[in-house]
Amino acid sequence: AQSVTQLGSHVSVSEGALVLLRCNYSSSVPPYLFWYVQYPNQGLQLLLKYTTGATLVKGINGFEAEFKKSETSFHLTKPSAHMSDAAEYFCAVSDQNFGNEKLTFGTGTRLTIIP
Amino acid sequence: DTAVSQTPKYLVTQMGNDKSIKCEQNLGHDTMYWYKQDSKKFLKIMFSYNNKELIINETVPNRFSPKSPDKAHLNLHINSLELGDSAVYFCASDAGTGSGYTFGSGTRLTVV
């Protein structure tokens, strides 16, 4: 069974500082990995994803993540935090099973930006 | 045009009532899902349908019954609502092959 662990349920960074949100996964098959963002009272929006190929993936709003198979990690980073980045972030994993790509989500990390 | 739309956005109802949530996607995706997000923001899959066929049923009480009249629609009917059913319910659709889900904006269900 696949699973996701997000270290740190709350992360606070100063505006302009580096954002690092941690995600480790467990999967018995090559995984697909995703980061989603949820703003208050809204649905989840896809930030970026890794399927195959280049292990450093870039997403929307200046975020990127690196797939490290040896560390089973897919940490999310952004060089310079902006006030608008304050939200809940979810890492997710699915196995490569076409027509049945069930996403298993981590418990989320709330990102607070300090002015 | 909203890609995945859910109605209603808010639903407040009494224990024991029956209610439905509707979901429609205009993306042409074959697969649709229902997820439940609890008060701690934890997201758990409930059901998935692929082209109107039930694929996943994750040990959800049978008071919950999904229905997919066509691949663009996936509705959720809940009988005999309980306090513990209070949550945000998200519909999502997926094109497959690692494309990632597109989520609706959610339905906040409050059972009183």
C-alpha cells in the first residue's frame, strides 16, 4: 500500500525567505507524485507533478520539487516566499494503474508567511 | 466555464435526513472521484468511477450511494445523515496516465 508522510503540520517562513515543505512517500511500484495547494474555502489546485523523466519538476507560482528515489522524497521548494503563498499544501502519491489512479494524500502542511 | 462543478456549496441539515450532492465535469475525463475532507483537513477517497463503472469503494458506510448516469456526472446520495458525516466533500476528475486530478470547489456538509 502506498502512503505519504508530510513532516511538519505547520511551517512559518518570513516573506522573501526560502520555502521548504517536506514529503516522503512509500510505494511498491514506481510512483506518480503530486503537490496540491488549497486556499481557504477552496478546492485543491495542482501545483506540480512527477511522472517520469526529469527529477526536478517546476510548477506554478514559482514552486518546484525534486524526486529523489534513494531518499523516497519529493520535497517542495520556493526560493522566495510571498504573502499569497499562505495556504495548505498536500503531497500525494498514486500508483501507475491506468483507469484507477487513486491518490493517497499526506496530512497537509499549513504554510504561514510572516510579513 | 467551471471544469468540475459541485452543487450545493453549503448544506446544513438535521440528523436523519437524506441529502444529495451533484458533480459535473466538462473536461471529457473518464474517471471521477469523491473524497471526504475532515475537520483536520485529512483527505480520504470514498469512491471512484471510470466511464460510469464503480472502480473503488473504500469501506464507506452503505448509507452513501454514488450514482454516475454518464461519465460527466457523479452524484453522491447520503441516507440517514449522522453528525460524523459533517465534512467537506470534494468531487474530482482525472484524465489518467499521471495527469493529476481536477477538483471541484467542495461541498461543506454540516449535520446538526
